[in-house]
Amino acid sequence: DISCCLKLSSTIPCGISSSFAILQNFLSVGESKSARCDDLESLKKRKCPDNKIENPRGSIKVAQNKPVTNRKKDVAEKLKPEQITQIQPQKLTLTLRSGEPQTFDLKFKRAEDYPIDLYYLMDLSFSMEDDLEKVKNLGTDLMREMKEITSDFRIGFGSFVEKTVMPYISTTPARLLNPCTGNQNCTSPFSYKNVLKLTDNGDEFNRLVSQQQISGNLDSPEGGFDAIMQVAVCEEQIGWRNVTRLLVFSTDAGFHFAGDGKLGGIVLPNDGKCHLENNVYTMSHYYDYPSIAHLVQKLSEHNIQTIFAVTEEFQPVYKELKNLIPKSAVGTLSSNSSNVIQLIIDAYNSLSSEVILENGRLPEGVSITYKSICKNGVEGTGENGRKCSNISIGDEVFFKISIESEKCPLHGKSETIKIKPLGFTEEVEIVLNFICDCQCAAQGQPNSEKCHEGNGTFECGSCKCNEGRIGRLCECSKDEVRTEDLDANCRKDNGTDICSNNGDCVCGTCECKKRENPAEIYSGKYCECDNFNCDRSHNKLCGGHGRCECRKCICDANYTGSACDCSLDTSTCLAKNGQICNGRGTCECGSCKCTNPKFQGPTCEICPTCPGVCAEHKDCVQCRAFEAGEKKDTCERDCSYFQLIKVKDRDKLPQPTDQSFPLTHCKERDANDCWFYYTYAIRNDTKEVFVVENLECPAGPDIIPIVAGVVAGIVLIGLALLLIWKLLMIIHDRREFAKFEKEKMNAKWDTQGNPIYKSPINHFQNPSYGNKAAAF
């Protein structure tokens, strides 16, 4: 920052976009040396030449960049753990300038056949008796399964029960020897035992575990946290190597944590140190249980990944615990631990498939951001930028890491931070150097004549005074000049405030302070002015329409007022008729102030209680144009406010498209039902009324057409009725005839069956004519 460039006590940052002016006569009266630091464009506007501007930049230098290891399990050559590299680069040096982030790439690759250390920590309380039988053969079986993952595998075993004080165990002599009831033969209670340090001998694991006996305690939660802490911090006794470290925690109960020790009178917090004597934890009665945060810290410091193998009943508890412990997993343990091998393998695959980066404590003012580029190009930012999931052996993932400094550290020295993947021993060491001095400081001229007869070093365009000298040019001596005399020159109007409390009096001249916001500036001979204490409007300085100079707003054009909040533009006050505030108000600060209380609205055009324009002027137009209407008697007095022009017909009335001002067309009716037409307009503050000089009255009725129409209507209605009657009769006759025809078709006639039928033929016989009959 500026303070670093000039070794002053300024707190204004000279960040990524700022440069430093080393021109000698750059500063004006009252400006402090820190004013030399500004953005590049501002310095150029102030006529500072390019060769007098310093603009140092940050940089990145890779000090160690060993490539990641390509190792396969079937290769005869075996590498030591320290010869395997999974993270690249390993060491960098970053030169940071305030506000300018430096970004570098980090690569991580899961190495094939990477060594694994696994420590099995088991609860040996009485409820785990059947589980112990299954674990007795765990060593060789687990070694055989893990050989599929790595050729370098070691296993260890430890057990825990509870603190050896009341009320966690019974302290009677008999119960101390055998805490179990009935005929059960149990070993004495203990807090934690390291039974077997890490070894590659599976048979030794089986032999020692087979010798273990169940113990007992009184309460349900166990003292597993004490055991985890000792396993984490006792690296030498456990035998941890700098390889993948797995801790399998097997139990069927909950856990005690910090504060529970008070039940047994134990109040000292856990110290996080190793207290194993003869592989037994000896300070359980002295130190309280560790807290979860304490365990997280120690497990992370020692790169231990934890697998909680717990029964179904306690799954929810340990899943919540898993969320608090990074790089941990939870597996469901069967009632007799028969599935423990598959549980361990599944948990290891889950843990090893995820890489999470963490960094050490950052120096004050330094921030770090991560961006991950994971498998298949999946990107993550924020907290997700720290990790990648679903990583298989041999996969490479990348991280973009940006480190930024907001300010120079007070001591100005370099700092070192470390970044590492959780659960792994490898880390990246980053040395941070800070640009806190301009390069021109190294080219200073000691005892320069430019600094008042050689009383200072001329560097970066200004004087750095020798011991005992003060002033911009080191022209004053602390011994020769009284402070009171110098301060008197820095008081305005003989007041009591030196430099208006906004600056320092240096050799009788005020040097104004700089604020955290570089845009806020104190100025003036006595630092009495500033550009940020002017009136505000809408929470903006000078309403956003001016600039603040010496605590007074200098408004832009068309604005006025103490906060430049009053607009002189009247366009917002124009009504639809083109008048300012509709002729019924004044325009003040871009808003209408209506003078007529009946009118309101932004342009005084709204009048809820007023009639329309036509109805308002109807009576006056009627009395002046036709000498009629309600105001006939008071016409001259009440209706002389407009100019009346008569036209012969409606076509002569002004039309809206022909005018440059608003125009209203009106059509009104008088008491005789006659219509009259007129227009109303305001032109150049003159009210004009154009009216058609002739009324349009309705004509009287014509009797003959009306009578003829009525008679014709009656006749037509009569004819229509006759036609309708005739039509109905025809329809009726046709229906009757059809009915007759139908009945006729259905009738059956028999002529010989008719009793009244008499034949029309008569037969007579003449007796005298040959016996022949004659017919007539």
C-alpha cells in the first residue's frame, strides 16, 4: 500500500490498479505524500509523465516442481513412501501486491499401489463380546483383501473401555478385578491400550487379539474419544508412517466428550499430548475427554482418516459426527462384526475417491480462493472449489488457486503457508513476499540538496528527512523551532483545532489525512475542506447531479439546491395542452405546485369536482353567440374571459391536426333541443372559442307520410293475417284428405254379403212361347 511505498502510517491501499508518481513537483499545497499513489489514468491526467510513474507487479516463481509418480502394483521396483509424489508443484514463491491476486495451478494424482497403515480401535466393553470373536481372525483376512489394493499394508490394534473412576466404572475392589456379573471372566477396566503397533504380520495381529478379554463399565457411552486422541498424537508408539493413515473405530455405543469428565471430578481440559506408558493411557483420571473440535484438529494435523464402524442403532449419531470430521466415513456394523472387512474396504474406497484441499492459517489481510477442475471436466467454485469426488486410482485432477493480499503486513516480512489434501501427508509450501516499497526507494539520494541543504534523502520524488528534521523539504529542526509556533500556523482563525483535526501540522504546514476510501479527500490550507460531507439527496452525494467541493455542492447544469436535488427542467411539468402545469400551477424542481386547489396531479390536470371542458364553457358560449342560456343576463360580466370567433358551418371549425396547441371540439344542446358546435383552445395564454353561428334544430313532423304509413301498415298486417289463415286451412284440408285416403285403403267390401242388395235384372217366362223365357 501507500504506507509501504513511503514508509508512512497511511492506511489507504495502493492496489492492483494504482501507480505511484515519483515526479518531484507533483504534490500541491496541503497534499500528503500518500497522494502520489493513484490509478494510472488519474496520474496521467495530473500531468505525471510515464517515466516518473512506478507500477510494480506481482509474480509467481516455482521453486520445486517434481512430477507426480506413475507407479503400478505389478512393477518389480518398490518405492519408499517418501519417493512417491501425488501433488505438484511442491514449493512456490509468490510476490504479492495489494489488490492483485496471483493464480497458480495445482495437480493431484492418486498413485497406484500407495502404502496404507490401518489401526483397528475396538470397544471392549461387555456388549462387544461376540464382536471380539470375529475380530480375532481379522488380521490375516484383512491383509489378504487389502493386498488387492496395495502391496504395502500394515495393521495395528488397540482397545478402549472407559475412564477408571466413578461413576463410569465401579471402584469396589471386586469390580475392579472383574467388572462383569455372573460367571463371566472379564479383565480389569481400562481407558485405552495400544495392543499392537502397526505391523505387516497378520498372524501376529491374530495372536495378540486372541489374547484380549472383554471388560465392563457402568454407563452406556464409552470413552472412545480418549483413545482416538492418543492414537492420533502418539505417532511413534503407534508406528504411523507418512502414508495413507486409516483409523477404524468399532463400537456399539455412544461417546463421552468434553465436559462429561466433571461427573467424575475431572475438570482439566484434555491437553492433546501423548500419555502412553507401557502402551496404556495413564492420564484418563486426570484429563477430561477431548472435544470434537479438538479431535478434528489433531486428526487433521496427523493426516488420519477415520472410519466409524458402528451398529445400526447408533448410525444417526455417528453420521452427525462424520459431518463435523473431514475425511471420515460411517459404516453399519453387523451385530457380531462379521462384515467388518467389507465395511473397511467400502469406507476406504469412499474416502480415497475424494480429495479435499485445506490450507494453514493465513496472514492477516491475505485471502485464498479455489477452483476445481475434476474428472470429466466438472468445475467447482467456492467451497466446492476445494474438492473433487469420484476419483479413481490413476486419475488426475487440477485446482486453480488464487492468493490475494489486501494490505502489507505490519512487519513487512515474508510469510509461509501450506496447502495439502486432507488425509495425505504431502503438501505444497508457499512463500509469500509482499511488495511494500517502491523500487525508487532503493535509488534514493542521501543528504540531497533538494532536501533543504542536505537534511534528508531524496527518494521517490520527495524528501525523507534525517533524524531531527521535519517538513516537506526537511526545512525545520525539531530542536530549533517550538512546536507551539509551528502549530499556530496550522490553526484557522486562531482556533484550537490543528489542521481542522483532519491533518497533521508538519513544519507549520498542514498535510491532510488520507481516508480509507481513496475517493474521499481532505483539502485546503487548513484541511478544512473535503469532498464527501456535502448535502445528500436520495442517499447520494449532491443528489448524484453535482460534485462536492469544500463541503458545498457544485451542481450540474439544470440543477440547483443545496443537494442539487432541484431540477430546472420544466419538461416534466408540461400538461397535455402544452402548458406548464396546465396553466393552473408553477413548476418547482421539476414538479408542479398547483395554485388552484381544485386541481391536482403531476401536471395539475386532474380535477375530480370539475365538469368537462365543454360543459364548463357551454353557458358562456351560448349567451355570447346566441344571446340565450342560463347566463344570458350576466353574460358580459361572467363570460368575457375568451375571444369568440363565429364561423358559418362546422367545416370551418379549427381541426386538431391543423394546430400546434391542444384543441377541444364540443357539441352541446340548448333548452329548445337545438344543437350548437364550438371549439375551445388556449393559444399563447389567450382563450379562443370558434362557434358555428347557426343552430341545428330538429324539423317538425310530416303528417301525410305518417298517416300513409299507418294505413299501409294496417293493410299489410291484414293481408298477412289472411295469408296465414289460408295457409293453415290448406294444411288442415290436406291432413283430413290424407286421413280419408288412409281409411279408404283399410276398408274391405263384399257385394254378395250385402243383405239389401237387389239385382237389377228380372227374368219373365211367356207360357205361350215355346216355353222360352223372355228377358227384359
